[in-house]
Amino acid sequence: MTIERRLYDAAIEIIVRRYPHGWGGAAALYTAGGQILTSVAPEVDNASTELCIETGAICEVHKLADAVTHSLCVVRDDDDRPFKILSPCGVCQKRLWFWGDAIMAAVSSDDRQLVFKRLKGLQPYHWSRAYTPHD
């Protein structure tokens, strides 16, 4: 089974267990050390304090002093709705960029297929391009 499929299955497992009814979302990250880390968004009373679904797993990677190689976020709008892959938002792209532009990120696709793209392709004009390694 591919890393990409393993991440997808891990996220679905969390959604089904954590959110048996209604909306559900989970993220799964793969690390250079070979671990799959998952997370969900904390439930909050004030929308201004929300965090992205990937945030918990990203923090865990930092805690373990590891690096992200693959990232995926999946949601389901309701029990009877299909699972959808969400491309990482701009904030999460920036969080992932910490480990470089070669990270493979799952992206939304019209046909709902499992598609991963290099982070570099999601942000081809990232500000870091203005600096060379010797600057």
C-alpha cells in the first residue's frame, strides 16, 4: 500500500471514530522517520480561535524533531456525504514549508481522486525564492 493511501485510510479511520455522525475532519502526516501522525481541529466556542485540522500533527512532528514528507486533510460534510480532500490552506502551506518545498501535499481534485503535488507547485512564487543559499 502506498504512503498516500495509508495516510488517506488513517484520516478516514479517525473521522469515523471521532465523528460518527455529522461533519468530520482529520489530517494525516507522514514523517521522514516513517511515522503517520494524525490530528483533528479542536472544537471551540469562538470561531476566531479555530485552528486548522493539520495543526496538531504539525506540532507533534516538531515535538519529535522529525520532518514531514507527506500531508493530507480529509473532511466529510455529513454522514451520507462523500469524503473530500482539502488542499492545505495558505497558513498550513507556510507551516509545512518549514521542512522544504519537496513535501507532497494532497490536493482537492474535481474527480475526488487521491492526488498529491509537491508543495513547491502549490506556491511557485514563494518569497524564499528571493534568497539564494549564500544570501
